[in-house]
Amino acid sequence: MPKELCKKSISDRKIPNWLWHNTCAYCRIYSLFLDTPMRTLYSIIALLLLFSATTVAQRFQARLVSSAYAWERQDSVGTSSQHLFGYQTVQLSLAGENLSCYTYVQGFNDFTGPVKNDPLVRLYNFYFKWSNIANIGEVTLGREAIFAGVGTGTIDGGTIGAKFFDSRLRVLGYYGLLPAPRMKAELIGDRKNNFMTGGQIVGSPVEFAQVSLSYTKKHIKPDAYLAIRRDSLFNPYTIEIKPTAEAEEYLSGDVNVEYAERVSGYARYDYDMLLEKMSRLQLFTRVKVLEPLSITGEYIQREPRLFYNSIFSVFTYNTLKEYEAGAEYSLPWNVQVFGKYGSVSYGDGETSQRITVGANSKHASLSLSRNVGYAGELSAASVTVGYPFCDNKLTPTFMLSYARYKLSENASLDNALSMALGAVYRPIQVLSFDTQLQWVQNKIYSKDMRLFVRASYFFSHQLGIF
């Protein structure tokens, strides 16, 4: 392939210059990565094998999950459509002493719905990681999920981290483009207005406490679209709508305390730097009063997390304030009973209250709840049971829930009943089969039946060929 033609094909695919290589073979490999869903998976496997040549004592792991979900949707009154969703998930990892690579790909198709046989492949992550750089540093590059305090999301970019004082102080910075719509294996088109950046500092001044300070900034710009409008004479005409870029920028701090297995606490404060006001305040504590008795308390005050410049940010909204107090008591036979009471304030004097009691054990759980107030009225009960047989190879499961509710003070009471009967079969440790039959009855579905099946296989092997 001539170099000029190679550059043109790369440009047509909107690949940045830093991904172009003078050798056309590499361009062909990246082209395969973008063309079709199957070639995407093949390219990932090829890169994993190529990457293994540079590692020492490589550990290759793979998890393959195939699942299907059959159900019927009520599209409108008297109209329904049947669906058979199929999912194929592939998780691969190749880890050496300091170098590693990870990927998570999922394929989806609706085999019987109105838009059947329109497969979609989502690339959730695919990144390389270089650890233990000079015994303190760490670098990642690729598509990966970010969990750094107030900054959460997925980026096509990289992170740089470092740890000091025996990991008692950790620093992380990240920058990247937002992923393409529907998690496609390609870079997003408008890269100038679709990105996320930020960082986090985590310190442990004492053994029982951890302090964190984080910052994030995100820009997102929706694609332009065509819409029908009418002129002064009510004649329709087509106009292109170009939304402005939406943004969010937050600064957050949190403290986590775990002292002598007696007292634990968590505090968090988020500040919206664009709106210049508090976004979230959260306080939580658990105190073990006696060996079997613990009490909990939580308070949350938060604003709706809306993008700056979005259409939703112009509407008037109230601050939500919520508190909850509870108690947990451990009984013999590995049984724990609990009770919680909470209240939510929506502003303008509108509140809702809820109370929940229940019990948990190793193989079963039971809960009862009651909600009243501005959010409606709800009385609900649920039970879950699962018990293993045949040396934990077969585990039947059963779930039952019932609710009686109304959405407003003057509305009539409605009932909702759901049941699920399933089983998990694990003939060997690395292979499992799951199936579940679901039944639902409510004001919309008189009798709705759904079926879910899944098979999972895990593979791990030590590579010693390099």
C-alpha cells in the first residue's frame, strides 16, 4: 500500500496522527480493529498475544459469559412484541510482573424483536498498565473506567499514578476523550468538546483513617440534528439544531474512618465549581454498642447533578435532604435482624417517610417496608431463598415479592406480584450454568413470563513460552 493512500485511509477514519505508524502493516491492524465487531475481538486477542512477548511469567485469564433473555413487551394498548436478547461477554487479561493488559467486550443482538438481527458490540475497556515504575509510579493507556472520588466515568485516554511513604499517600491524574456512543470501538468524532480530566489525592495520616481530595472536569457536546419548525405563517421548514457544549466541574473531599471494629464513619462534601455552590453533603456512621448490636445513622443533602448549560439546568429545583437511622442485631445461627427509619424532604414542606424491617441469614432473607408521604404510598414484602446441594454444585433459588401501592393521595391502590424460580449448576469450579424463570403480575401485565439463561466459563493459564 502506498504511503499516501495509507495516510488518506487513516484520515478518512478520523484516526489521530499519534496513532499513525509509518509501517502500513500497523495501519492495517488498526483498520481491522475499527471495521467489524468480529475483527475487533480478533484484534484484541492478537494484541494480547503480541503484548505477552514483552512480559515475564505471564498469567493469561479469560472469562466467557453467554446469556439469553426471552420476554414480551407491551408496546401500546393491544400491541405487543416478542424479544430474544442474546449477550456474549468476553473478559481477557494478560499480566506479567509489571506489565499487564485488560479488556472487556460485550456483543448484543435481538433475534426476534422488531429491529432484529442488528448486532451491537460494546467495548467497555481495553487498556495497558505499567506498574511499579521506579517503585512508585503507574501508567495506564486505553479505554478504561475511572473511579476517582467525584470523578467517575469511562475515557479513551490514560492515567498516571504514584504512591509515597509505603502507599500511605497516593496521587492519581487522568485525561481522555469520552467514549463513542454505544461504546463502539472507535474514537468519538468531536474530540475538542467531549473529554474528561481530573485527579485524586488519597492519604492515610493514621492507620484507622483515610482522607481524599478529588477534582473532575467533563465536557460533552451532543451531535447536531435536524428538526421541523414552523415560520410565522405556520409553514413547516427543516432546521439544523446545534446544541452547545455541556459541562460539569466538581471539587470533592471525603474522610473514611474504621476504628477498632467498633466505630466506622464516612463524610463527603462535593462543590459545584460552575454553579458555585454545594452539590452534595453526606454523613454516615456505624457504632457497635454491644457485641451483637450496632446502630447506624446517615444524612444526605444533595442537589440534582445536572450539566451546566443543559436545558434541565434552567428549571427550578429543590434541594433534597434525607436522613436514616437504624439498628442491626446479630442472633445465633448466623442470623441478623435489622430495622431502619428514614425521611426525605423535597422542599416546600413536602416529605416522605419509610420504615424497613427484616432479617438476613446465610441462605435466606426477608424484608418488610412501608412508605408514606409526598412520594406516594407503598407496602411491600419480599423473600429470597437459596440453598446448595451436592457439595455446592447445585443451588436452587426462589424469590417472591408483593407490593400494594398508590402514586398519589387520590389514586386507587394497585397490586404488584412477582416470583422467580431458578437454579445455579456448577459441575466444576470454572464452569457454571444459570437459569431463572420470572413471573410478573401488575396493572399492566396480567401474567407476564420471562426466561433467563446463562453459561459462564473461566480460564487461567500460566504462559511460559516466552
